[in-house]
Amino acid sequence: MIDRGVEVRAFVIENFFYGAKDAQLGEEDSLIRLGIIDSTGVLELVNFLEDKFGIVIKDDELIPANLDSIVKIVNFLDCKLLMGLSETSP
């Protein structure tokens, strides 16, 4: 089973902390409020999520409730992936 949280966290650290091994990032830390990502960073994150997990993120889903922390991102991914499965089920 894939640990989405580990993959998302690794992406954030690699791309926004420039791979710093000692990056301090809590699972519920606000990526926006702490200045870790800005609007361009959100687009990079969305591109990663769409490519890595095969989802499509709509413009109206680009909100902090979905993308502002590792926990929120993973919950959002879980919902998107579950919806994708239900849309393809008979």
C-alpha cells in the first residue's frame, strides 16, 4: 500500500525546502501561512498530485481546505481517488 503522506511530504521537502534533511514540517502545519508555498508553489503541488496520483484537480478545489497541510492534502487525495473508483464502478 502506498503511503501518500510520505510521498507528499517528500515532494514538499524536496521542492520547497530544497531537500533539506533537517526540514521541520508537521503533518498539520499550514503550508501557506508558514510561507512554505505561494501561489506558484500551489500550482507545482497540483501538477505533482495530478501526475503522481492520476487525478484531475478542478479550479474550485484549489482551496486551503484541500491543499494547506500534509494531512489536508492526503485527505483530499483519498476523497479524489475514492470518487474516481466509484465513477468507474458499475
